[in-house]
Amino acid sequence: MAERRDLLAEGERATLCQAASERLAALPVFASAGTISGFVAIQNEIDPAAALAAAGRRGAVVALPRVSHGVPRLRFHRAQASDTLVPGPFGLAEPAATAPEVDAEGIDLMLVPGLAFDLAGRRVGYGKGYFDEVAARIKGKGRGLLVGLAYDFQIVDRCPAGEGDVSVDWIVTDRRAVACEARP
């Protein structure tokens, strides 16, 4: 999937990202979320920046992850469109450590990246479990909606899932928004 993302021409990638952002912003669950965590796209991932900026303009709290060396490994910090992101581990851009921290358990909607998703909400990420760790805490509190964001070609028939993997509730792509079926 990473190779297939890399094959997208820059103009095509921009068009697909815009379509996915518009589809995401139009979802009632996104439009009503008060606190949204996103991510900064890397390695030609679909970019949620336009949808996150729209959420910020409507008054939602937008948070982005910072990688921590302690537990929890991801901490979320408030990010506004005018904020400058700083280099973090693994080549990630993240909010400055001085940006106000947002309690992960208070996140209403969490966007998660991935290499592949299936319609049961299973996801193949990058193998480190950072997002699954936070998603499990949010879901453990009985709140939060998890939304996978991907190009439509990243939806596959079946993704492998382990005990620590947390399924997404929705998948939004450049072509569709899918409420996921419960996984067996």
C-alpha cells in the first residue's frame, strides 16, 4: 500500500486528499465533535489538514499527537492552523511541547492513519501500536469515535488483527464514508 501511495502523482494526491477532507467534514459525527485529534500526514498518506482546519474554524479543539518516550507514548497537544510544528521522532512534525496538552480520554473523534483497512474496521498500521494504545484508553472510557482516513484503494477484503488492535468505527476515503461493521 505504501508503494501504491507513492505512485500517486502530486496533483492526483492533492485532489484525492481534498475529496476525502470534504467527505470527512460533511460527516455529522465529525461536524458535531467538540475535540478532534488528527495526525500530520507522512509518507504520502491522505492528508487530513483541510478537514482539521475547517473543524478549528467552527470552534472545535483540534489536537495533534506528540511522541513521548514515556507512557503514554502519544500525547495530544492543541494545534491551531497558525501554529508552527516542530520536528519529532521518526521524522514526524508535531506541536511544540509548550502547546496545551489535551487529555486523550476527552477526545470525541480520533482520526487514525493506516496502510490498509477492511469494512469490519480492522486496520494495518505501521506496527508500533501507538494509535491502538490511545484508542484502547478512549474506548475503555466508553467514548470517542475512531475514524480511519485513507485512499479508497487502501480498503481491502480483510486485514489481520491481533489482540491489541483496536477497530475503527468509520472509514473515510476520497470516494466514500463507511460505518464499519462490528468485527467478529
